Amino acid sequence: MMVLEKRPQPSQRWVFAAPLLAVVLTMMVGGALFAALGKNPFEVIRTIFYDPLFSQNAWFYRPEILIKGGPLVLLAIGLSFGFRAGIWNIGAEGQYIIGAICGAAVGLALYPAETRLIFPLMVLAGALGGWAWAMIPAILRVRFGTNEILVSLMLVYVAEQLLASMALGALRNPEGMGFPGSRNLSQWPAAANKELIAGSGMHWGVVAAFIAVIFAYIVLSRHQFGFQVRLSGQAPRAARFAGVNPGRMILICMGISGALAGLAGLFEVAGPSGQISIDFNVGYGFTAIIVAFLGRLHPVGILLAGGLMALTYVGGGIAQGQLGLPAAAIQLLQGMLLFFLLAVDVLTNYRFRFGKGEVA
Amino acid sequence: MSDVLLKLAGLTKAYPGVVANRDVSFQIGRGEIHALLGENGAGKSTLVKTIYGLVKPDSGTMDMNGAGFAPAEPKAARAAGVAMVFQHFSLFDALSVAENIALGMENPPKMQALAARVRAVSDQYGLPLDPDRTVGDLSAGERQRVEIIRCLLQDPKLLIMDEPTSVLTPQEVTILFETLRKLRSEGTSILYISHKLEEIRSLCDTATILRLGEVVGACDPRETSARDMAEMMVGQVLHVPERAAKAEGAVVLEMAGLSAPAPHQFGTALRDISIKVRAGQVLGIGGVAGNGQDELVAALSGEMKVKPGMVSLRGKDVGLLPVNTRRAMGLLAAPEERMGHAAAPDMTLSENALMTAATRKGLEQRGFIRWDRVRGFAAEVISAFDVRTPGAENTARSLSGGNLQKFVIGREILQAPDVFVVNQPTWGVDASAAAAIRQALLDLVAKGAAVICISQDLDELMEISDRFCALNEGRLSEPRPAQGLSVEEIGLMLGGAHDMEVAHVDG
């Protein structure tokens, strides 16, 4: 018989090995799936994981990885604080949308002024918008004990409706001949989130993501607040005994994730996307949940996981175009990654013991 | 009376990394109350689980009534006449007493008939219990009676009792002992596991002492002193806490009409607690768990806020101050539950040291943690309190209960508190660690601090307290000098037993 036995200490080896094993398992099962779809599994895996980085067309794809990875990392870093503290903000997608709307609205209100202050103002408005949207579930939780998972998730749909209404109404481009969607911010120098190095894909959102990684790393490992975040998640009663105010912890963690999500939305709307449109959001806020866990809620891990996830987006796009793979297969692959990670994760805290089991 | 009921020969059971029982041999006579003594981890639990069919020994044999006895599962053991009352009750709160008993039976009779049998047995053995009451409403002592009656209905030849008195008031203990003596007179054998030596001396006929999985001795507890038995258990000369004589100090902590509603559904409200705690003294607070102990600690530590004026420290009102402000003022606490409350199980000892000591030990600077100092403080606690661990980077849950308790107590004491509130300082801790913890509390008091020690262990309270009072349903009795208090007086202070009725032995 095989039994699972709790380890006295979490295994350091498995903390690192689990994500790698999860990636390998995903490739294997994903490959089998692609084979069942009638594709050559090796070719598909190569197209998704290798071509965007090292093929002869890689110069075209590499900037895409940064563009997709930037918002994912920024979002996931924000979420990781709450997830570590046992606060489940599932609605980063909504906060991302509201951040984009608020930032764009501030910019558009000043159109067509030309001053360097516009972009910083938009950044601030984006962060505040995301923060405010996250405060709704946070305050409801603290004040009335509602479930922040449900409230934050449902607010995503509210945000999507708001986005559609903005694209069709208040923020619609007056010179757009009636088409939905705002003015293109990326073509207005004062408001554009420009590429910092031409052809690199590096924009302010990517810079913000790197800064967020470094900031999160320092806070979590060196600052009392990071310690309290970890303590709240691992032993809530002990956290209260250590002087942590649980309500305040919820407000701060939701606030951080909301503000970073808002920032990610703003950088997207002012840069790669360019305008507020009905289909502005593409699910980064949900994918970021996978990124956060794939990266073990650790800043450096999230950076790597964000890169990997961006790779599957870009590679998946190539596979769709060149090999005719359905889009759903790519989403399946991303879901599988989280699934296997959580499954393999058991081995960090437990080990298998073979032999006769007994009630002891 | 001299013949043998159960004979154990050479029982050995090894788990990966530890031998739980090594060549254990002894015999239990018919109609004998046999004590099994030993510290935590001495192998008592493994041994009784072997007898009860929960553990299969690696080698060795058992004979019951001269025939081989190797139960593969508890059902077989029960069929052979072995019954066991566990330390932790397995009862459903929402069901009635009779329903709970029926659940544990192979072929339960009709509920009416069962209730009648429960009444008959409870009457016969002097264990007052109404079969129709809901278990959720019963006291710990009454719940234990449910378990005992469940066993007695099987008409056992051998009754195993694991730490039965840890949750009982002195009067309830008296009732239990009368029942056990009556069972003995009817020829039932009892294997009695405990570390309360005075109880064993008054109840048991023989005692087998286990240490590190081996039988290290046997004695007649009626003729052996508690100290000798303790030393056999521990394997070393036991250090008895010493206390220095001292003058009465100034009032440092005062509770005035401290009242608070129950913080949650299963909590207890605090009702009008008024007491002054003086420097250089130990205030012992006795009482059965669930009478407001947790709430009192929370109200003092700051985890639960109370109205202004109810708690003051050196004349300053602290009832609304947060935990860490109270710590900075010198009021420290160690709650009962080690895992998850006093310590975070999955964090390292260093991180656990940081948990409460950040302010008083200067472990942070403008919010940034000074990890070198944290590690230094953790190492200091580990060495000063003899915490057995490979190092400060091990997780709290890798420590045994006693070692973690030493760490938790040491962490607070090394912060030099003015007032130290501690709940169940030696719960589940082995005898030598318990002695070390009590000594540390007395040393702290000798330096002029005040200690509030909340405990269910009356022997412990009598040993270290200057004044004693009892907590009963959230009310605190008038304090009395601990010296010279008799067990009866303490029992009355604790609110008396539930249903004061002692077994009336028939015939």
C-alpha cells in the first residue's frame, strides 16, 4: 500500500523541482492531446516553447513575450501578497479594466494638450481606479464578512459592462465615425506608453513589473509587513497574537493587488492596445492567478512563470496560425500547467511511503 | 484474584527512525488496576494500541486467559473483552447520549431498550447520566461517562483508560475512582494510563513504568513515593522548583469588573472579574477548560478588546490598546494552544521568535527586520531553555510538544516581562520539561515580575502559586492564599462537581 506522509519540514528540493516537473508533465500530456488532435506533438511543443525564442523569426516574437509578460507579472505580484495572506482576490481582471478606464479617461479629458504631466497623471489615475475597485470587495469583507472571492469575481462582469458602455458612450472617439472605441492613446505622444527601446517590446509597464518584483522581494523577505503577510496566511490566530489586525491586512493586500492591476491596465491601454474598446481585456487578470501560483507566490518565481506563460501565449499564437491548432487547446495547456503544479505540489509537504499501511 | 488476565511477552514495535516499544513484557492480573506510567513518547500509546488491535507488533506475543491473543483490528479486541476509553472523545455533539452509544455498537438494540440499559448501568456504577440529553450540552466529565458506559455495555474483561482525569474536577475524579474500584471488585481489570502520580498511588494496585519504549521498572504504587516513581519515569533525579520567600509587591495589573461577551459561538463570556495582581507573586487560576480561560488570556494579551477601565497596567488603562503596545509596556502572554496560536507551525523558530519579540528585543528597525538579531535571539531562547532542536532554522512543527512549549515560554520570559500571563504552561509536556518551565516562572517572579498562571493541573498550581482562585463559567472566585488550601476547598471553589453522587456499591 502507498500512503502519503507529512514531512517534518517542507522539502527544499521539491519547492524548486515541483514547477519544473509540472512543466514537463504539461508538455507530455499536452503532447498526447495534440497527437489525439492529429498533429505531430513534437512539432507543436517546439512551436510553442522553442520557436518564439530561438527560431529565425524570433526577433519578431521576443518583444511580444515582454509585452504579454509585463502585465501578467505586474498582476501576479499584486495577487501574491493577498494569496500569501489567505485573501483571495479573484477579480484582478475587473481591477485591470477599471484601471485602464480611469487612466484613459484622465488622459482623454486633457486631449489634445501636450505636456509631460499627462502620462504620469494617467498612471496615477490607473492605479487609483484599480485600487478603488478592489476596495469594494475588501470593505464588504471587513465590514460585513462577505466572501471576497465571490464579490471580486462578480465585479469583473460589472467592470466588463462598464467597459462596453465607455467604449460605446462617454469615451468614444468623437472623430471615430461612430465606431466603438476611444481615441488611440498610443498615437498621442503626451499620453502614449512608448516603447523605450525601439523594437524591444520594453515599455513602462515592463519596467513597472520589474520594479514590482524587486519591491515585493524586499518586502517579503526583509520587512515586518511581509512577515505579517506570510504569518496571516499560515497561522491566522498566531498572526492576531503577533499583533496583526486582520481587517487592515485585508484592506492593504486587496489594495496592493488592485493598484497593480490598475497599473497593468493603464500601461496596456496606453501602449500595446492603444484604446478603450469593447474587447480590451483578454483575461490577463485570470491568467495572472496561474502565474502567481506557478511562481510559488515568490517574486522571482512569478517573474519566471510570467515569462513562461507569455511564451505559451506567443507560441500558442504561432501554433494557431501555422499548424491550425484550436485556441482552446492553448488555454487547455495553460490550465494543465496549474493543475499539474498543484498536484505535484503535494510532494513539497508530503512524501510517499511504500509498504503496509496501518492505523497508528 | 491472583491469576493473570493478560500477559505481554517481548512486544516490540518500531517505526521509521524510532523504536516505540522494545521487548515490553508484563502481566495484568484479573481484577487489578494496573497503572502504565511514562513520559510523553515513552511508548504508552503504542502499547495500548497494540492491545486494542490498532497496531500490529513487529514481534512478541500476547496471551489472554492463557490463550494466544493477536487482535487484527479493534473489533477483534472488543470481542475478546478489551474496551478502551480514549483521551480524546469521539462523540457527536448534535446527537443524544443513547444515539452516540448506539453508533459505537455492532448490533445496537432498539433505542428504548438501549436507553433503559444505559440507565441501569449508570445507576449500577454510580455514573449519573441521562441517555436522552444532547452530548453538546454535557460537561467534559459527563462526556467521559458516555464513553465509559459505552465500554461497560460490552461487559469488558479489560478496560483501558488513557489519561482519564485530565479534564475532570476533583469531585468528578472521586466519582470516577469509586466506579473503577467497583469494577475491580467485580473482577474487571483496568489498565490505567496517567502521569498524575498521586492519583495512581491512591487507585492502582501495581504500576509498570515505561521509558523510551522499554519497561524500566515496576512497583507497588501504594508503597512507593510519587517522587520515586517520577524519577523512574524520567530516569534522573527530579528537580523540584524552589521558591524564595518575598515581600508583597506593588499592584501592577488590575482587572476591575472585567466583562466581555463570548467572542464566538463556543466561547465563554467573562463576567465581572475583579482582581489585583502584585509584583513578585504568582496568581494561580484553576478551573476546567472552557470556563473562560482563553477569553481571559485574550482580554489581557490584547487579542480581545475590552471596555475602558476594565484592565489597567501600573494604573494605566490598557483595555483598548493593541497587542504590541501592551507588549511594549511589559504585559506579555503565552496562550494555551501552541500550534497555530502561540507559534506558527510551518515557520522556522527564528520567525517564531520574531513573532512576539520584535518590539521588546529591537528585532526591527523602521519596519525592516534585522534577521541577524532575530537568529541571535532564537538561539538564545534555544540554549537558555534547553530546547532540543538541530537549530533555529527548523520549523516549529518539527519540535515535540514539550520542546515547543519551552521555546514559547522562553521567548516571552527572555523579553523580561513585568506581567506574564500563561495558559496551561505544562499541558502535554513531559515531567522534566514541566519542572524546568515551572522553575523558570518562579525565577521570573523572584526578579520582581508578576505571573498569572492559568492551569487545569491543580498540583502545578499548588506548587507555584502564592494566591489561588478559580475560574468558573467566566467568573473568578475570591483569591485565597495557596498555602494550606485543601483539595476539598479547591473543589468547592471550582464550582463543585456536576452531580455530586458517589457510587453506591451494591452488596
